[in-house]
Amino acid sequence: MSVDVDIYMNNVVKFFKTNPNDLLSLIPKDKEDEFYEKIRETANQNTNKGEDVTLTQKQIIDICVIINGKVPKGDVVQEEKLESHMRMTNFGIIYLN
């Protein structure tokens, strides 16, 4: 564990304790501990990679999406959900006739 991560986490928790409505707009109240744990994990990963401890906007959004029971867009293999006559490409879905 890093001192930087501890300081960052203290600031995050303090912010959401001061602004509880901001937290509730992101996640359900009963998932608060899970939210903080995932932020800590991601901050530790950032530190281990030699990056800034502060989470990016995308990292925070991905955590919120996961906690709310969904899969972040970049992590899903969309082709599994497609019918056999459809293929996902860089340009979107292609329908095979």
C-alpha cells in the first residue's frame, strides 16, 4: 500500500461524505463500501504501473457501471450477443445476407 493511495482515498471519502447526493447519483447507498474498495484497487494499480494515483474519468465511470450491475463497453465481447448473421466490426454491426 502506498501513502499516496491512502491520501487519495481519504480525499475521495471526505468529498463524498461532504456531498452525499453526488455519491448517490453514481451508486446505490448500500454499495458505498464496494465503491471505495474498487477505487482503492484501481488507485493501487495506477501506482504499480507508475501512473498518477488519481483515477481517470473513464476509470470512475467503469467502476460505477460495474457496481450498478453492468459490463463496461470496452470489456464486453459484443459478437456473443449478435445473431449468427450479424458481425461486429470497427465500423459497427454488419448484417450478412
